[in-house]
Amino acid sequence: MTTTIRCLMTCILALILVPALAAEDHFQVTTLAPDLLMLSTDQGSYCTNSLVFTGEDGVLLVDTHGTADAEAFEEFVDKLGLGAPRYIINTHRHVEHIGGNALFGPDPIGVAHRLFPDKLRSGTFLFNEYPPDAFPDITFADSLEIEFNGETIRLVAIGGSHDDNEIMVHFKRHGIAHVSSVVNGFNFPSVDGDGDVMQFEPQVRRLMTLLPPDVRLVSGHNGQATGFDFVGTWEQLPAYADMMMSTVEIVREGLTAGKTVEELQAAGAIDEFQQYAGSYVGTDDWIVYVEDALTVPRETRKDICKPVFAAWKLDGAGAAVACYRRLKETEPLEYDEHETVLLSIGGKLYHRGLYSDACEFLLGCVDLYPDAEYGYYTQYLLARGYDALEWPELAREHCEKSVSLNPDFAGATGFLAELSGDVSED
Ligand SMILES: [Zn+2]
């Protein structure tokens, strides 16, 4: 489950730490063609990329950034003076790619993979309570073509590696393809709970057959090492697929020889692939991902968020946490309870401004998982929540707890200084 945690934390950290900037400062704009722009946002240790395609038919968007960047994105599109987008295509359901969907209202035709709507109505996504405009109007299972602005835009399902509902968006005449998060800027990728480390190599090799050799590749994310205006090439795909194959084999052989993850990390088992560690997943992290895939059985358990969400809607946060506790204690193998679930729900409610409920879920998390790996982050969010509720003593108490659990976490040390009046808030 380590992989799920890492992906989740990336999302949460991105949501909290991105500074608010004016629209013109918000995006690094890369002109792929006069009518096709790539907009990149700085998420801390990586960037997120969308595409804006303009022409006589209007505007077509590929992804709409995260919540913190959504308004600036809408402002950017609005300033083009071409009206509401005609199409919004989402490469997959993660929060950094869909945050602006609903801001554009009901007019755009939303297009996404067939699994996408159910994904937004399950797990902790339930607590986002996305409005209807965030959902696609058209979904597909395998492939689809759209004729727009004199271009043929080819969409092909490429799910299974980073996430299970990813699609590729190929602008055929432009020779540009947005390949979602499958290559991750040619850095080690992150893997969602619904993704699979073992599917990267086959999916990358599939991209090699789906796309022509002269294509330029836009990635859902790039690492800082590759630069925020990074555009990849077809020639990078074979080596990336080979790296996937080799790293899996190295870790597999190490484990078979009786080595532990820590020993493989200490020995620098995959250091020859250090060049791929340009993003938020380093060589040590990738060893963990691969070991996880090789040793932890893939299991399907019931979505604990469904009954917890129902309890929240019916009787409030206290009842929802009690429901979670009951299911965890009485049916632990039946439901997908995990130490990050209540933290994730608390984070989502915090970002929706539902501070009291957020704190209730976060306190439940602290109580049920006292030794959680990301306990420092739960404490930090509690501090943020109590601060928003104007309970300064509790805010300070939880912030101090966060710092004591992880002195290296700049979010909490900075916030503690702010709470102590050591720095002025801009
Ligand atoms: Zn993603």
C-alpha cells in the first residue's frame, strides 16, 4: 500500500503548498505550435501540464490543472477571447488534471475514459462531491477520434500503469501526443492504487506502436530536473521501457537472493538508472514500488468510503468516523481500511472549507493510527483546520506535534513560526 500513500501525499502536498499567483505568473507557456500551447504549473518538486488548442472551431483543452490553479487556468482561457471551450478532454481522474472542469460550466463537451465517472464517485473522491459539470459527457473504452479545428485528435486508452483510466491524446497533424502520466517526463513514475508497476513496460512499448517516430510527447508531469518546458521524443520510449524491464529484474533477483529493500537501497542496486530520478520518485522509492508490486498480493476489498460517506451525509462527521472505526474493527479484511483514508478525507474537507468536519476525520485518523507514517501531516492539517476555526491554542498544539514528528517538514515549521508571530503573513 506504500504506493497509494505516496501518490496520495503527492496530491495533498501539491494542494497545500502551491502559492497563489496571478494568471500571467501562474503558468509557464510553451508554444508547441502557434495554435497549440502547453501550460505548466509548478507543484513544488514537479510540474503539471495541460494543452490549449485553438482555431476556427474554438478552444479544446486537455486537462484543467488542480484546484489551486483552476481559476488562473480559466482566466487564461477566458483571455483568449474565443468563448467557453468546446471540448475538455481529461487524460485521467487525478486531482491535478481535473480541478478546473466544473469552472467552465455546462457548455464544454467533456471526454474521458469509461472508468472515469465511477472513479470520481468512489473512494475518498466521494468527499469531493464533484458537481455534474466536472463529469464527462462522452466516455469510451478503447479509442475515439474527434475532428476539430481542421485536426484529427485521436484518443486511445492506455490505462493500467500509473492509473487504470488513462488515455493518450494524439494531435495527428501537429505530431504532438499528450501521454498522460505513463512516462512521467521520463522520470521514475508514481503508481496509483489502481495502477500496476508491471504494466509500465508494456504500455510504453504500446505507445511505440501507436505513435509515429517523429511525434513529440507531452507528459502529464515533468520533474524539475528535466525542466518545466520539457517535451519528449519517440526515441526516448525504448530506453524508458528497457529501464522498466531492467529495474524490475534487478529488484526481483535481489529479493530472490534474500536481500531486503533496505539492503538493495544501501547497495545502490539501480543506481545505473539515476538519470531517471529527476522527479518526486527517486531510486530508493522506485525500489519500494517494485518490491511492493512483486511481493504484495493485489487484492480487491470493498470501498470503505461508501458507507462512511453515507454516514457523514446522514448523521455528520462523528457518525462517519464511528462507522469507519466499526468496519475497521469488525471487518478488517472485508474493507479497504488504511492509515491514509481518514487523512485523505480530512484533507479534502479542509480544502472545501469544511474545517470542523475535517478536524473530526483527522482526529479519528490520529486515534485509530497513532503510528501512521504520515502522522506528521495529519497533525499539520489539524493545525491548519483549528487555525481556520480560530482556535489558536489547538492549532499551535497540533503544529508543534507535527514538527516533533518530522522536523524536516517545512510546511509545519513555517506554519509554527507564523503561529508564533515570528514571521508576518504576506
Ligand atoms: Zn495521476
